[in-house]
Amino acid sequence: MAKQDEKLTPAMKQFHHFKQKYPDAVLFFRMGDFYETFHEDARTVSRVLGLVLTSRGKSGGNPIPLAGLPYHAVDGYLKKMIQAGYKVAVCEQVEDPKKAKGVVKRDVVRVVTPGTLTDDMLLDAKEDNFLCAISLGRKDAALSWVDISTGHFFTQAVDESKIVDEVLRLSPREVLLAECRGQLFEAEQKKLSQQISQLTGAVITERPGWFFDPYTAKEKLLKHFQANTLEGFGIADDFEGIRAAGAILEYLDETQKTALGHITSIRLRQPAQFLQIDPTSLRSLEVLRTIRGESAKGTLLETIDQTTTGMGSRMLRAWVCMPLRQIEPIEARQDAIEELVNDDTLCADIRKRFKTIADLERIAARISTYRTMPKDLVALGVTLATIPQIRATLEKCNAAMLKDLCGGCDSMDELPDLLDRAIEPEPPSHLRDGGVIRTGFNEQLDNLRSIAKDGQSWLAEYQQREIKRTGIEKLKIGFNKVFGYYIELSHAAADRADIPPEYVRKQTIKNAERYITDELKKYEEQALGARDKALELELNLFEQVRDETTKYIRRLQALAQTLASLDCIAALASLARQNHYARPKITDGKELVIVEGKHPVLGQMLGAEFVPNDVNLSDDGKDLAIITGPNMAGKSTYIRQVALLVLLAQTGSFIPAQKAQIGITDRIFTRVGASDELVRGQSTFMVEMTETANILNNATEKSLVILDEVGRGTSTYDGLSLAWAITEHLANEIKCRTLFATHYHELTELGQLLVNVKNLNVAVREWAGDVVFLHKIVPGGTDKSYGVHVAKLAGVPKPILTRSNEILNDLENTFAKEAAGQHLSKHKTADDEQLLFVQKHKSVLDKLNGLDVNTLTPIEAINLLAKIQHEMDA
């Protein structure tokens, strides 16, 4: 290798030096106006970016693969590399090539990874971009995560068995783990890495064990926050999350190579403060992504998100994923929303002002990390100039939260004044060509610009003077970077004319001769010197303005939180007003009463076609509802609808209903459909039972449980017996609010056996031999499954249908008898006398339940009553 190195050019030696330092990243190596990549990096870049693969020089006798890209278009190429899952080390020229002695000095100025993005072009404005670290202790585990694009930094203790679930909830772009090759738990960590990568798509990055050393990590945090203890952040000295948080800061130092002053604090996340929704439930309810297609379109968040800013959208996402559990803050949000709902002019005025509000969180991060673009400072100035108007609007408000937000509208008047004076209103996107600093801001810069600008008129005058003096009509003044300014004459003109003696020939080209003069060179030195000096001064002035802006980082971050909250409140008010949402009453009780509720997503999609439904749990003494009905009738939609309305209510939002009263819920559990858990190597039924076990072990009396077809993944009797026992346990032991949609009609017997269980069904009408789904939830159990009817529609032969009906009747009668037996009624809580009446007259009750009184004539009603009376007497 040493011999090979001796044959390399100085620049290629530099490349190999940096490639050895960053072996896991693709190295973008700056050479003039291009970033060049070599060897395997070049092959990767060519494949991912679609660039031509060429070669330069040789190594070991073989051509060195090369792929290059223009430096001014690097952002677009970086985005594609990151989206493909690669890390990129950006190696820049760190000295002026004109002043370099020998090879130009270069250094890696940052490593761009999926979890460390700050540029708008690389980020999704509506989503956080988290870098997460996992710390596995002897007794417990912890997570820490940061969004470097906003400065939000968190840590949380977590049960080791729940690590993957918590990472799924966060959906980070990159996850840090400690290297443990050859160590005791290497196999377990490899399995964890694979699960996280497959389920979240996050890039896994392993870092040396010392990154996670408790002492090193704690010292790193204390140094960064300039603190003597972490107790001020609510973090104990022995908290496992310190290791993960310290590893994150170490990794950011390694990759960013710049100040991180916008990360001003770390927050201890305590899940008990929020309504907890596990990742399975978030997915089942399609809160963030649809089950089919993994798309944001058609989700709860996409449906309700009317925010105007990126920071508002990200905050609303956090509100939806972590609804509140305390009545007071929920009602504070409701009061604020209600005031804007009742005053359309006020709401419209606020939302109009937000059209000029930029994403302050991310601008502050770029200012702090020295990656500010001119457009960032212009957007910041425009935003701050709007704050006094927003503050004046909020001063009229009465809601406590709106008053608090008014107090947080810090306009920092001196900063927008500086930015307005310093930066051009429509600056170029980059600093390299100048034109960013506003005329009048700096006298020296104005003078240098004047010299450069006036030079153009001098050149025009000089050209005319020389034409007149020499008589050569086609004499031209030109410029290139090699020779500077020159006088150009065609060969014909040069041959015919008497060339003045002060014209010194500098270059002969195909069609012309080029000359210079002392007067022209003197002007060149003055004009080009002024242009270069102006550009250098402009860069210095921009840095001074940026440095002044960094003094406001904490205030800008506080203002960003205020504006994001106001954006969310105004958006939810607009949503409620447009769709006639109602304010739910939140209580400390267990009741769940919703009148004319609608699914928040489907209700908007279908409009007047969507059938609203009521729900009443616990308020009537019934905690658990068993919902039966045929497929496609709307059972699953109904139970998901209830869960989504509870979730929305605890974010503080109004909900699509006529009215509602909802007791605080601590957790929402769902067991609905198949799951991505199959990636973990578990069967469908194993997944179903694992999720059900999680519910049975963790649900409390304050929880809401949504079950859809539990038990269907195994044999009929196995499934039915499990569903029966699960329902008994939920009703008798946990006593939480539960909606259980099932095809096991036998479970409706529990409505008579258990005092706090009731039956609901989806109304169906038979008309002219067809079945019509009314999508209306009504009391009582279903007397038919309509499975045989569907088989008939599908063309199953008549003899089979007839036989199916015979077997069905026999099975139903048999189970009705067994339901009254000692085994199935063992855990009954209903009164025996009531049960005796129900069992004795079940056929009569079934007839009444299936009756449509609206279609009966008076004579038919009298005859039916006589028939029922005769049957009961018998």
C-alpha cells in the first residue's frame, strides 16, 4: 500500500486519507467546481444518481473509477443519496486555491446522514426528522432522540421488551447502537437491528462503546448545557437515558463539526402524562399512515391538518400521537378553539397573518449551525415584522390560552429592523456571487460596488474611443478568466490597419488577434480588485448579521413554540367551523356517550352519505358492547370511529358529532386485522394473541379497548372459547370500556349472562330477496349472519344451501341450550330470574328484535300480539 501511495497524486492521497477516516460514508471530494467520487464510491454514485462513470489515472495498474457532480447542484444529489439510505461525507477546499502552496487544503466539513439533516430541501416540512439512540442497561433500557433541524431533544426510560414498539412510534430516520461485536449479547442486538430496520426503514449506525459510557455521556451533556447537574432537567444521575443522550451529542459532534447552540435543553418524556396509543393501534386506526399503501393521504392527521406552517403541522402531529390526560389543559385548548369558532372574522384574520410566517424552528437551527442562506434571513425578517399584528389581534381574545399565546408573541423589534436594513428583499439563493447585502447598509461596500458598476460604462467609452482613434470599426473589448480584459481585432482588420505601438499582442485565435494595453490593464486591476473586495466584504458583513442573529436563538425558539401552538388552534377551529364539529365535554368519569358521531375521515369523504351513529358505554351501566352483523355492514368502521373520536377529543379538538361526554381515557388498545408484526417471524394467530395479551395485561378501568374478530385465526371452537373467556375477563375483572365486533353470534349470550355487557348490531333489511346494509348501529344481537345468503348470491348450488340452513339451525339451537349450562354461565353476573325469563321466551324475544314496527299494519300488529301471547301461555 505504501508503494501505491507513493504513485498517487497529492490530491488522491488526500482522498484516501479522508476515506479511511469515514469508511461508512460516500466521500464527496471537492475539486474546483465539482465534487468528485472515486473507486467504489464512484460506482455507488453512478448507480444511485444516474451519473456517467468514467476514470482518472491508475491504481495498481487499473483505471480509477470516477463520477463527478457540479458543486452548485449538490443539494439535489445529496437528497437522492440520503433517500437511498447512504451517508455522505462532504470534503471541501478550505483555502483559496489562488493562495495555496502546493495541494489545496481540504477537510470534511460535515457528514450528512438520514438523522442529521438541516436543509429544507432534504426535509419533509410536516414531519420531524429524528436521530434516535438506544441504551441497553443491565436492569432497564432507555431511548433518546433529537431533531437537529429544530433542536428538540428528548429521553425516556423504556421496558426492554417495548423498545421496538417505541422506536416504531417515533419513526426515526437513523438509530444509533453501541458496537458489540464478539460480545455476549451480539446476537440479540443484531436481531434488534434487523427488526428496527425492517419495520421502520431507519438506517442503523453502530458507534464505539465509549460513546455510551455513563461517565463520558454525562460529562458530554453537562458540558453542552453548561450545567453542574442534570437534575434541573428532571434527570437523575443514574438514569439510563443519559448514556443514549450523550451518545447522540457525541455523534452530532462527529458528523456536524459545528456549533449546536440551538439544542438548548433535554426533556424527560413521561408517557403517563399522555393518552398512550401503541404503534399497532396508531396503524390500525390509520392515524398517520393508511394500512393499504402506507400513504399519508386518507389518514386522520391528513384529514384534520389545516395548519399553515411546517412547525404547526409537526406540533399537530405530536398532539395527535400524544393526546392529553388532564382535563385542565384539554379544556384550555377547547376554550381557545371555541372562541375562534364563534368569531369567524378573528379566526380568518389569524390564519391570514400566518401566510407570511416561516418555519422559525428550522431557520433558527440553520442559523445556529452556520448553514444560513440569505433567503432564511429574509423569511425571518418578514415573520418577525408580522408578529406585532398577530399580537394586536390576540389582545382582543378572552380565552386563557390565547392570552398566554399573545404574551409569547415576542417581535424582537431590533432584529427585523437589522435584517430589513442589511439583506436584499429578493436575494440570490447563495452568497458566492454577491448581491445579498442591501445598498446603503455599508458605505465601503457601496463604494466598491460603484467602482465595479461604473467600470462597465468606462469599458464602453474606452471601446468607442479606440475605434475612433484607430479607425477600426470592428474593434471589441472582451474578457476571460485567463487573460483578463483584452482588445480583439479580426485577422483582416489586424492585417490592414496600422496597429498602435502600445497594443501588445497577447493571443492569436482562429479568427482574431487579441491585444492588451497599459491603460486597459490598469483599469482591470482596479475593477477586478473592487469586485473581489466587494464579495469578500459582503461575506464578512453577512456573517456579522448572522452572528448577531444567533443572540436571539432562545427567543426565536420560544416564539416558534407560540406560533406553532396558535397555528394548531386556528387550524382546528377552522376544521370545526367548516364541518360543524361539536365540543365534547371531558370528565373524570368512565362514561363514553357520543350522539350522532361520524368517522372523522370517512365522514368528510362521503359527506351526507355517511350514516352517523351513537355510542353509550358505562353511562348506562354497560361497559362492554358486543357488536354483531354481516361483513361490509360497518362494524369495523364503527369501532374505529369511536376510538378516533376519543383520541381527537383528548387532543383538545372538537369532534364530528352532535354532542358528546367522554370520561378521560388513559390508553387506547386495538386488536384489528393483520399486522407488520409478521416481520418478527410470528404467525397471524400468534400476533393476534400477543396483541390481545398486551391488552389483558395492561388495560385499566380507564382504558378504551377495540376488538375486531378476535379468535378468527384458529379453529371455530378454539376461537369462540377464547373470545368468550376474553370478553368475560374484560367485563368482570378489568371493567374497561370495550367495543367487540365479532362474527361469533354465540357471544351475544353474554349480554344476558353479564350485567355490564350489552349487544349491538348493524341494522340490515331484506328486500326483494336482497340484503340492504343500513350502516346503523341498533340495540340487540343479530339473529342472522347472512352468510348462507351471500353464498346463494355467489352461485352455490341449492342443495348445499338447504343443507347449510339445516345445520345452522341445529348448531344455533344446541348452543342456546349449552349457554345456559354451568360451564358457560359460570361467571354470570346477571340476575337469575332475569336470565330465566330470557331463556324461556328467547324465540319470542328474537321475533320482537327482528321486527320492523314501521311496516306493520294495525291488523298485522294485533294478530302478531295474539300469536305471541298464545306462544308465551303455552
